[in-house]
Amino acid sequence: MHSGTDMLTEEEVKKLVSANLRRLRTARGWSQDQLAKKAGLTTVGYGDIERGITLAKVSSLAKIAAALGCTLDEILPTKKRT
């Protein structure tokens, strides 16, 4: 069970997911357009996720993870770091 201090706000989740996606994508040398196409998403839709404008659905994150060859754990923050 998580205590209230371990929980992330929606804005914190968007910011952390955004940073993780950018890091994973750029490590592969891919553009946002390349990753969006590999994941079967629109470039605009993916870009909004990576910029932290949109909180992605789990199904979209699963497609992105598959395209990147990583796990959802590498994309999703689970709790605040202390």
C-alpha cells in the first residue's frame, strides 16, 4: 500500500513519462516522427505525449514500449524518488 506522499500527481506523471520517452527515443537516434510511425501513432499524438501535453493511454504506451524494445516500467514512473 502506498502512502499519500508516494503518489504522483497527473502533472508529475506527464513530466516524468515525457522525460523517459525523450531519453529512450534520442538514445536510439530516432525522431518523434520515426517513433510515432513505428508505434502506429500519429506524429502529433506522439509529440503531445512526449511534450507532456497529453497523458497517454496505457494501450498507446504499450505500443511505444514495443516500438522502443523496452518495458512499460522504463517509461512509467511508479513513485516519487526520495
